[in-house]
Amino acid sequence: MSQNGILTAQNGKGTPITNTRSSLVADIKSLFKGPVLIANVLPVFTGFWLALYFTNSSFMDYWDVFLLTIIGSTLVMGGALVINNWYDVDIDTVMDRTKNRPTVTGHFSLKSVLTLGIVLTALGFVLLLFTRMEAVGYAFIGWFTYVILYTMWSKRKYTLNTVIGAISGAVTPMIGWTAIEPGFHIVPIILFLIIFIFQMPHTFAIAMKKCEEYRAAKVAMLPVVHGFEMTKRQMVVYIACLLPLPFYLGSLGTAFVVIATLMNLGWLIIGISGFFMKNDLKWAQINFLYSVNYVSILFVLMILVTLPVFN
């Protein structure tokens, strides 16, 4: 059978196998929140890479630790995201942005999703046990904060859910760093602060865009409870808090400090412009897009400026 120039076989029920496979892949990506998972793996890698750089260690001497760290942390984070999908199925049913998740459509049973989340989490921790206990500790803090404190406790009740949830994302570079070295060092601490603070305006922008969906689902996001003006003020405050942080990473070089500072100033200008724009949703979308690119560029830049070719 040919559809749009592509040959597709059919299963016994007459359903094109290609479509079935595509649907399965889409369900898996949705279940694991693919973009979110990938975005959290990058800081783990950056933390690991910078730990090697600042200890003058060779990557080849730690390639086994690297694999254990990346795979283990990815499994732990994936397990947490899957359990979040299992627990939030009632909310996801109401919201347009999540109504196609396999837990809502019934493509995956809730029991199998919960089992998968638990198994992935356990496997991830087992792998991390072969690195350093401090890395295991930070991974547990991230998992516990996201699953228990955020998903099961604060998300539906308190606007502080964003602050609590931000902790789980902020520990990711700490996992990577502490797989090599103790975390009591200015670099991983600043990385923690950057991700923690970044997540606040990033999440608030999403909450503004999807405010009515969150309201219908009775999720206590800041724009739902306190309105857009309060949310915009808080976003600007958090963005401003990012301004001094690059200067604590002067050891990464002048180029990094300058670029990071310009990026912070650019975001602050966008944030302040929200007090003059009439279309709040358009402004929220601009902030969302900037925030996604901001964190990706910043953490890739940290890797680039520490490559041997630049030193």
C-alpha cells in the first residue's frame, strides 16, 4: 500500500505498520517528555566535562564513569518523568497540551507506566552507585524533589511548586560534577544557581501561555492564582538575579563572561518590555523561546570554551 509515496505494510487488522510504529514512537517520546529529558541531560554532561577540565583529568581515564553517569542519570530522570505522567493523568486529561499522552489515550496502562517508572529509577541508581556516592545523593535529591515534593505534594496546592520543582532540574550539573569531584566548588554551585533561577521565568512563561488550561486543571501556577502582572514582576526579578552569576565563572575566560552577560542583558530587556506590551501571551511566547535557547547556548558554550583548541 502506498501513502504519500511511502510503501507501508499492514498488520492483521488492516492498520498500516508504519503508522503504528510512528504512533508508538510518539507515545514513548511523550511518556518520557523527550525534550525535557534531553534538556536535563545536557547540564549533567556539562558538569562532568567541567569537573574534568578543572581537575586537569583526561576524558579517556574516565570514559567508563562518564557512561555510568550519563546513562544512570538519564534513567533516573526518565523514571521520574514517567512517574509524573502516571500520577498526573487526571490533570493531563484536562489540558490540551497533554491530552495526547499515552496515559490519557490509554495506549499504555497506568500499571505498566508506574512499573516502568520504578524500574528505570532503580536501574539508574544502581548504575550511579558505581560512580561516587555524592552523585547518587544529588540524583536522589532531584528524583525525590520532582516526584514527591513537586508532583505529589505541591503542584496542585501551592504556587511555590515552581520553586520546588526547579530544585530537581538544578541538581543535574551537580550529578555530573560529583561523579568526578566533590561538589563543594564554586563552578558547580554557580551552575546549580543558573539552572535554578533560569527555570523560574521559563516556567512562568509556559504558565502564562497555558494559563486557562492550568486553571481548568486546578493547578496552582502563579499566573492562575495571582495574575499576569505579578508573574511578570517576578520574572524580571529572577532574570535580574542571573546578571552577576557569569562573573563567578571568570575561570572560563573573558569570552564566556561577556557572551553570558550579553545574553542576560538581552533577556532582562525582553522581561522589562513586558510592562509595555499589550499582548501578554505574545510576550510570554517570546520569553519562552528566549529561555530555551538561553540555557542551551550557555551550557554548550561552557563546553566549547574549555575545549583544548581554545586553551
